[in-house]
Amino acid sequence: MSGSTLPGKPRRSPWASARGLVPLGVFFVLALVFPFLPFGDRAEFLLQIAYFTMVAAILALSWDILARSGQLSLAHAAFYGLGAYSFALFMTKLSFSWIPAMLLAGVVASLCSLVLGAVTLRLSGMYFAIATLAFTEVVRTVIQNLPESFAGGANGLLVPAILGGNSRAQFYAAFAVLVVTVLASLWVRFSRLNYAFAAIRQGEEVARVLGVNVVRFKLLAFAVSSFLAALAGVLFAGKTFFISPGDTFSLATSIAPLTTSIFGGLYTTLGPVLGATVLRVAEEGLHTYVKNGYLIVYGLVLMASILFMPKGLMGLFGRGKGGNA
């Protein structure tokens, strides 16, 4: 049996699991019509919340794809930040249009992830997490110490607005990236990759016995995950018009997708999307009504949810950890 051959065939196709995909379809339909709903004076504010909710969902889904291969990374802030900074530099220094700049930013993050993946192949668990966290700090330090005239240094960097700052157009750009990310997640879920990643999670030695090329699949997971995380960074930077090393490469940026995926439901596609939606809306509500104490309340609610819903929100529907969607 060759190193890249997997035994058996996937048990189901996306078509056979149509019922599990219905909630995603409903979410997409609601997202498509959302900018046209009559929200009055709050329309712009709600459109902005929806935009950043989709960015959070993209980041969470990208982390979940990597987690399916058993790699619990804390380097997502590095890929997110590399995407944001690469995009800004391609736009400002090389005068690229935003779509090529976005795609190239994803490529830069993927190439860096392959280097990190190759270096950390023998690590697992806590050691892998520490190594990925250290990688994020290395990237942050390098970006911060680049010439200020080039990358802004510690003071940060101005970023050209995506689509000229048109809120509705930006919303649909984020929606398009979210659709691509969801399709990537479903591709992993309904292809042989699902079996390969599940085997690696159970134990690399067992996976090798089953014919799984562990190195190849782990690097593939890293490349796909980091590319999508970089796109999330691009969307964030192109909406906020400003990025800085301290905020972009922060530990909170790495923890957020992990928390969102666990809260929504690991190894699913709908889970991270649902988790991002609930947490983002809850965060805005708490910030509005609880003022300075909203982070404490938010943290307590999140801790209680994780303790009493080990399979996340998807567990409430009998799915979670590899459910139908």
C-alpha cells in the first residue's frame, strides 16, 4: 500500500448528507439578503457586525481544518497577521489591485506555514502548541523591527480600503471568502482527507500502518488552514484601514478561533460558523449593555458553555466532532 493511499471509500457524499447542509444553506440565504433588510439608521452598524462575524467564522473554520489533523496550533495570529501585512504591502508598495494582493497574501502565509509545519513535525500536544506560539512571537518581532518606512514598525501601518470602503460591496467580498472557506471545510469533511486526518488524530503510528502519508497530510492541513486564515486577516485589515503588530499578532487572535470552534462544535463546518455568529452577537450585546464588565460576563458565559456543552452548540443537535455538517 503506497504512502498516499487510504483504505476504503468515504461513507457519504455532500449530496447524501443534504439534511445536514440545510442549516448552512439557510445561513447563506440570510446572509445574501441581509444588506437589503430595513434596519433604518442602524443598518451601517449591523452590516459592520455581520462583516466581522463572517471574518471570525472564516478564522474559526480555518483553525478547525488544521485541528482535524490533530494539530492544535496557537500560530493562527501569525498567519492572520502575515495575510494582513502582506496585503497592505502588496497594495501600497507594489500597487497591486486588492484581489491579486489578497491571493498573494494567502500564498505568503501558506509558504510560511509549510516552514513551520516542517520544523514542528515531530512535536505534538503541549510542545507543538508552545512551538507555534513561539513562531507567532517571532513573526511579530520581525514585522515590528522592519524599517518603519516599509512596514510601519511598532506604530502600525495604514491599509487601503477594500472596494473603496463601500460597506455593502465589502460585505459580499467577505461573504464570498466565507463560502470558499465553507467549501474547503466540506471538501475535507467529505473526501478521503477526513479519514486521513482522523487516523492522524488517533495516532501517527497507527495512521502510517493504515497507509497514510502523515507528513504530506499534516503539511496540507497547515497550508490550507493558513491560506484561509490569511484571507481573514486581509478582510480585517481592508475594513479597519489600520494594523499594528501588537494587536494583529496578539495571543487573543490565536485563542479566538480555538474558542469559537470548541464553542460551536469541533470537526464540523456549521459549528464554527454558528459559534462565531453567537459569540460575536453576544459580545456586541454585552459591550453595549454591560459596558466595561462585558468581558467578564462574556468569559463566564463561555466557560460555562464549554463545561456543560463538551460538544459545543452542535452537540445540542446530536452532531459535533465530525457530525453531518
